[in-house]
Amino acid sequence: YTVPVGGAGMYVLHCHGRVETGTDGNITIQMRLNGTAIATTYHHNGYYDGITVPMLRNLSEGDYVQCYMSNSIGVTVNVGTQDAGDTLYFFGYRLG
């Protein structure tokens, strides 16, 4: 998401994802602002677990927010599938 002209202000931001595997291992989801990590959540995946990172942040015009997921399971796994509804999403809204 990129903050548009006139859109500066305080934002509620939320990234969520789920890895498609029943293999145990560590997973992370990270929110980045202009390419720099601003929040990371770590989790030990047991079986198709979802993971969330929320953030309250003041953003300026032109700032951009990205979400990244990684795993230590040792194999390539899909992130988000339709079998359980939306399992990969980002949302945000400006408070003022």
C-alpha cells in the first residue's frame, strides 16, 4: 500500500498469512515501511497455522507498506489458500 497525496495520518495496519503445511517449524510475518522492518511476529507452525502482525503507525504521503512471510521448515510452501477462506491478506485504514 502506498499513502496517496493528502492521505498522511495515523493508520491501523494489519497483515495476516497462513502457510500451507502440517510440518513443524518456525514461521514469521513481517511488516515493512519503505523497505525497513517495523514489526515482526514469530510463531512455531504446528499444522496450517495462521499468523498476524498488527501495527498502529503514523504515515506520510508516499510511504509504502509491505508484508513478507518466511519459514524455517526447509521446503517451499504455499502462503494462503482458499480451502479455509481468505488466508492471506493486508488491510489498513486511516484514523485521522
